[in-house]
Amino acid sequence: MLRLANLLLSRLPVRMLYAIARASGDSAYLVRPGTRKAVAANMRHVMGPEASEREVRRATREVFRNAARYYADLLQIQRLDIQAFAQDRVDIEGIEHLAEAHRSGRGAVVVGAHFGNPEISVQGVAAAGLTFFGFTEPLEPPALSDFTHWLRSHHGHVYRTVGYRAIREAMQRLKRGGLIAVLLDRDVTGTGTLMPFFGTEAKIPVGGIELALRTGADLILAKSWRLPGYRFLVQIEPPLKVVRTGDMDADVRAIAERVLAALEEQIRSDPGQWAVLESVWPQNERERPDS
């Protein structure tokens, strides 16, 4: 299906692609009640009991639309003029922190969330000559993973399905000053660490934080935002100050708590941009009737 969409849609203007994505997101919202229930439970948890049912439904529908926009963006990447994109469609604040990590040879593990769209936003970073190594979730069939990696990698970024071999490659790249991208808000392997997230424990993939601590790489928080007019904003913060106590697990947990607090603030600001379609807190979904 993705190959067909790429064949039929990838040459369309951005305005038309996004119109199709909006309609597709609205359709998915209507015909996928299980996913709708999961997203609504996430939205209720994020927005709190003071949010009305109407507000939660509106945010839930917007999550579906933004998830569809992810695919519209994916189809754009291979034909994207990244210099024009960097000039006209994305504003990047703090790119000097990435450049310094690369130039120094320390490398950096850059962490964030599935908010806005980090994958197309980083094309603006590629325009500045900096590329990322990113972890992705396993897809079935494996050929689908290969095809999505091919689409994402047209401008120098490299993607690997998360696993032992990918982690080894990431460590090698960090030793050469590479930049590694890790999103912390979805536990795609089921091996995450239980951490407080919006006040309730959720499984969080903290391996990227441990990777930075073990290699001495900078740990950098980056945030991506969708803006009106098919534009994006990327905010790259200075490297986090890391205190090492000798207890790796405790150090990772302390840093993860700081990062998650920052991601909570971002997600609360516009919950509909948090394009996660799975239950982050499954216990909430079980307790909540379908919306």
C-alpha cells in the first residue's frame, strides 16, 4: 500500500498531499474504533479531567490527522529540495549544539517525542550538512521497513530497525562524532522501563539515555512543531548537564525524569500534535468506554 501511495501521490503538491492526509485521518478516526479508543484515553490522560469530552474528541481526531500527515511528509522526502525546505518551511533554533557535538568528536544522542514531525524536520538539519542515525520500530513484512528506510534516507540520514546490531552501529557512529536520534514516548519493543509520565507509570525506552552516558556523548533534547502553512519549528536545546553518581540505573532514571518533564510540557501545549496511535497507559484504555 505504501509503495502504491508513493507511486501515485509523491509528486503531488504539498497542499494536495495534506488535503488527502486530512481526509484519510478523518476516515481512520471513524472506521478504527479500537485505535480511536486508545488515542482518546491518551488524550484524556494528557488533558486531564477538566477537559470537556468535546475537547478530547477534537484532540483525538487531530491526532489521526497528524498521523496521516506523517505519511504525507514521508512521501515528500525523496523529492524534497532540502535547501529550499530549510529556507522556506522550517525554522531551526540551536543547530549550533549539534554542530559542536559533531565537530568535537563527542557525538550526540538527540532525544524527543513523536510530536510535530521530527522525521521531516531533520531534513532542514541535513541542509546544514549534519545527518542522523535513527532507530525505527520493526514492521511486518520486513520489506516494509526496508522501503520506509529507503524513503527516509534520501538526504543522508540513516535508519535501522531497533535491535542489538543497530545499537552497536550507533555506538560506532558516536565514537566518530555522529548524531543519534531516539524518540522516548513510545516503547516499540516492549522492553522499556516503567517511568512516571503525566503522573502515571508508562514503559519508556531509556536506552538512548544510557547510550549517551556509556559513550560520553552529549545528550540533547530537541522538539519539533507543526506550524500553519505547512511549516515546522525545531528547537534544539543545549546539552543536558549530566551528574554521574556511579549508579548507572539511577543516573539514567534521573535524567529520564528531566527529559520526560520537558516532553510533558510540549505535549500539553497542543495534544493533537502528539501523533501516537497506541495506548501509552493501557490501564486507562481498559477503564474508559469507547468514544
